[in-house]
Amino acid sequence: MAFILTFLGKGGTGRTTIAIAAAKKLANQGKRVLLLGQDSSPAFGAALGTALSLDPQEISPNLYAVQLQTATLLERSWEEVKKLEAQYLRTPFFKEVFGQELSVLPGMDTALALNAIREYESSGKYDAIVYDGSGDQATLRMLGLPETISWYIRRFRKLFVESDLGKALSPVIQLAASTVLTNVSFVGDNFAQPTGQVNDLLEQGKQVVANPQRMAAYLVTTNDPAAIATAQYLWGSAQQIGLTVGGVILNRASGADEVTTAFDPLLVTTIPIQSVNDWQPLIDVLPNFQDQASQAPRPIAVNVSERKVSLFLPGFDKKQVKLTQSGPEITIEAGDQRRNVDLPPQLRGQPVKGAKFQDGYLIISF
Amino acid sequence: MAFILTFLGKGGTGRTTIAIAAAKKLANQGKRVLLLGQDSSPAFGAALGTALSLDPQEISPNLYAVQLQTATLLERSWEEVKKLEAQYLRTPFFKEVFGQELSVLPGMDTALALNAIREYESSGKYDAIVYDGSGDQATLRMLGLPETISWYIRRFRKLFVESDLGKALSPVIQLAASTVLTNVSFVGDNFAQPTGQVNDLLEQGKQVVANPQRMAAYLVTTNDPAAIATAQYLWGSAQQIGLTVGGVILNRASGADEVTTAFDPLLVTTIPIQSVNDWQPLIDVLPNFQDQASQAPRPIAVNVSERKVSLFLPGFDKKQVKLTQSGPEITIEAGDQRRNVDLPPQLRGQPVKGAKFQDGYLIISF
């Protein structure tokens, strides 16, 4: 099991620098660390001081680094899809299309990156994975995918089972899924009854995201008001995908009071303007990410006996949070995210009796 | 017809500030300008100095602003889809799913934003649209969508026509397309023979992206080497989607020589450190974006009589550019983008005789 760490914040606040320092710190502690860069430009390698390749390479003791390239990941996945198709569909029609010609569609970058993280995590080769992504809404959409896909399956499964079209579609959806989910056998599995490996994977993915011992995000900001506002927004938005935010890194700090107030009750780590090419002071000041994340507020708490669900939604005011119950589940809309909450059986399908928004928590009673 | 302008560059270089100043400049010239912010956080409104809503509002004479929110755009699209479905499918199965409960999947942010830009452009209400997006690969994936989807249709159409599954899938694909393509009638249209409106739209989209009188990107950088490296990478990557880069905005400049060399032959506009709350000096120094873009190098030139295709790929070296011909078209891979070139009939399907990479141009002979 690897601990997965990522950083959220406005561009230019130093997220990549902090991610590299965090990876170095974890490696210094004897952990086998993989640093994953989403940015395919040379800037990531330049920040690390070494050229990177498409597969992990050890750049210092215990520290491995890899730069993701979507076009290549897509090409590799496609070859897997064609193998699956050959054994699964009577009339394979992807056979004549080659991985080397596939263009990249929006969403593939993050879907393939998430699949790569999953594979690296399950390889057992790493104790920690530091993901240096875009650090914004796109990263949250990516980490929210297991939950979002689970919801789409829950919601559309019944509709599909009842239609001929659904039956015809089933194998194609599975093939499409396998372009972003490699080394997973879809044989014998069925979209209409998603038992087996795919469901297990989604369940595992959700559990990893929800467990601060397995995954945590930290906010990176400077004293710039726009950076603070963005970090606050991402703090609340992270809760919407069930991701624990373990703390705040205040970079190039000129004073911490305002930031400490803005992110209460999170711990704020203050980093003065650091000199270039000297990582050690930065490494020394960073917190123990995994331990600290375990102390941070959890995104959701369900109390079955009191028939209450509490959602932590910091950084939003009451008007920015919307609770609806138009479908079979309750839906919370905030921060351009919609979260459908799959409640335990005792509360599932029950009408909402009341809701209040208090001290950053949305408390729903059934 | 509106001129669409966007800015590419590393986070923190001041892209949003430049986008706002550009919108103000165009409005001062008497153009009706729409400023579109992709970032759903409060940072965008704060930079503008006004709260924004989900529909365009006039914030100063001739200047309209809107902040996109994917969850809302998805909800609105879904209602359209359900209407279409009701008239188009014998057994509608989306009827029972409500727009207010739909979660956002990766890729929807940019796909719905592109659809919004298209609708605003075709409304005839604006002379210029300034799009303040993430300014990175995600923006390029978005603007490359008309070309990418066209390729997927060209490539997969034949395979679909020949299969029963393809026939069954056709209406579903059209419905899926209509969640990100509103107010387009799919009735009577057919994926297997994509005549009519959808094909026209993709064709129009490709023409807009390829015409610097209709759309241009400008690079924003500071003197920071990482910002310069990112801007160079995005410069080359923009060519891969056929988007003209009109010039460079060097923000918070401490000297322009290095940047002028790095981006030769583009014009570099130098902006000294600007004072907060005084837009005028910034507005004054910005170039005439549309005129300048017309003078910049074009991404592709096809010379049928000499049987040569030249692709402008600045910022890459020879090793980073890959030319393959595994499918029916030639594929150029560079900057984590794959471009399949749909050649004119005289060169289509011809084998490549030779290729050389020279002064930033890949020149292919047939």
C-alpha cells in the first residue's frame, strides 16, 4: 500500500517545487517514493534537474520519477484493448486502427493518469506516490472518478438492463473503459451487472480517496489574495470528492496570520523565500504529511443512529451550497461539483427532514 | 463573426490579468467583447473587481463577462438531450435521470466550454471573445476538439457502417454528442453518414481554429526560465492543433533579449511590473491582437504542385517530433499531441518520400 500525496493551489504558487521537496523528504525517511509529473513540458524535468522518461527511473536513492505522456499511455492501452477485443467480440472492429495514430481527447489526460497511479500503487514497488498534477479542478475531477463512475453505473444500470440498446452497448462500454483501465480483465464481466473486477476496482478507488492514511491533498498558497481565494475554493471542492485536505503550505511567506485564519482549523506550514538549488531547508520544514492528514477534518461523517449526515464544506457560504433530492440519492452541489451520496441502507431513499449549514458543515437530518 | 482570443502560459505569469486587459482594450476600441472565465473559483471575479454570474452581464460599456460553471452547463444540456431523446428514440431511457443530479466527468469542463464559446460566437452579439482558460494542454485539447472528433469520425465511420453494433450505437453516440453540443438538431442525421449539421459544425470549428482572423493564442511568460520553457512548449503544441500563436506577452519584464531570441520570429510585447488597480498603462501597451496574429507563422502549409507539406513546430528538436504513416493518414507526434493530417485529394494516401526538420519546420515530401 502506497500513500498518495498531491498538492492543490493556484498556478505559480510553487506546487511543483513543494511536490519535489515532499518526495525528497519521504525518500530521505527511507520510503520508496515515486514522483509522477502530469505536465509533459520540459519544465518538470528542469525543476527536478534531470531529464525524465516515460517509465520510472531512480534519480536519487529511493526516489523514482516519471513524466506522464498521454499519447504514449493511450497507445499502450489501445494495444491492450485490441487484445481484449479479439477474445471478446465476435466481429472485432478496432483491429485496423493503430495506437500510434490515436489523437488525445479531453479527459483522457486525467483518466489515463489515474489509471497509471492505480497501476503504480498496486505494483507494490512504492511506499509513497507524489502526484504533481495541474492542482486545480481537473485534478479533483480525476481523483473523483471512481466515485463519479460508480454513480453513473448505479444510476444508469437499471435503465440499461431494461433496454435492448443497453444490452448491445454493454461490450462497447467495457472496451471504452478498458482504454483507460489497463490490465483489467473484462471477460465474463457485464455492465448490466457490474460484479467482479471493475466494481471491485471502483470500490477500492473510492476507499483509497476516502482514507487519509492512503491519500491526502495539501493546499499550496502564497500571501497573494487570489492564491488564498483559489486555495480556499479548492479546499471545499476537495471535500466534495471525499478527499481529505491535510494542511496548508504557505510558500514565500511574508506573514501567516491571515492565512491561518482563512484555513482554520488546518495547520499552516510556513516557508520563507527559499534559495534556489538548496532543497534541505525546504525538506526540513515540511510536515509529516500522512500523520498530519489523519488529524484533519474528514469530508463526510454518517451517523446512522442519529439519522444525520455531516458534510464538511469549508470556504463556501450557505448560498453556494445546494442540496437536492431529485434522483434516488441526495445531491450536494458546491464548487462546480455535484456529489451524489450513496447512503447506508438505513438512510437510503429516505426523504430529507432538515438541513442546516453551520461552521462550514452541512448537516442533513433524515 | 467574432474574433476569439486566448492566452497560453505557465500558471502565475499573469494570464488572467492580461486577458482582462485585452478584453478592456478591445471594448475601448468599440468592439462588443465577451470575457469568458473557465475558472469557477471566486478568483476570476476578484481579478475583475465584480461578482459574476452564469450568463453574460455587461460590466462596463461594451464589455460583457461570464464565468462558466460546468455543473450548470451540463444540467442545461441534459434537458435538451431529454427533449431530443423523446422525439428520436422509441424507448427513451434518460427520461428518469435529472440534470440536477449529474456529476461532472473529466473532459466535460472543456467540451462544454467549447460548446459555450461556439454558441456565443454564433449569437452575433459579440465582435470579440476573450477566453481565459487554464492556458495549458487542457485548453489545447479543447480547441483541438473539432479536428480530433473529425478524425475519429473519418477513422471509425467505415468500421461502424460495416457492423450491426455500429448501427445500434449510432443514436446513442448522437445523444452523447448532444450533451456537449446544444441546440443542434440530430434528427435525420446519422453517425454512419455524418452529413448535415454535425459535419458542418466540425468543419466550421476547424476553419475557425485555422484562421488567425478568427482565432489566435498569445503566449504569456515572465523572465523565469520555467515559464519560458512552458511557453515554448505550448507554442509548438498549439501548432499541433493548427492554432496560430500571434505573439508573446512578456510580463513583469526585467529584460527582453533572452525571450526575444527564444520566440523568434514572434513579436514580444514587454510589460513592466504594473501597479495594481491601474489598467490603462497595461491596455495601452498591448498589441492589436488580430492584426499581429495575421503576420505570425501559420501552423501548416500544403503545396500540392511541389507535393510538399510544411508543419511549423517551434520549440521542439528533431528527436521530439515523430512522423508515422500506420493508418490511412500521416500522423505527426510532438508535444504530447498527435495530429493526423487530412491531406488534399492529390496527396491523400500517398507514401511519404522524405522528411526533414529544419529551422523549426517539418517538411514532408510525397
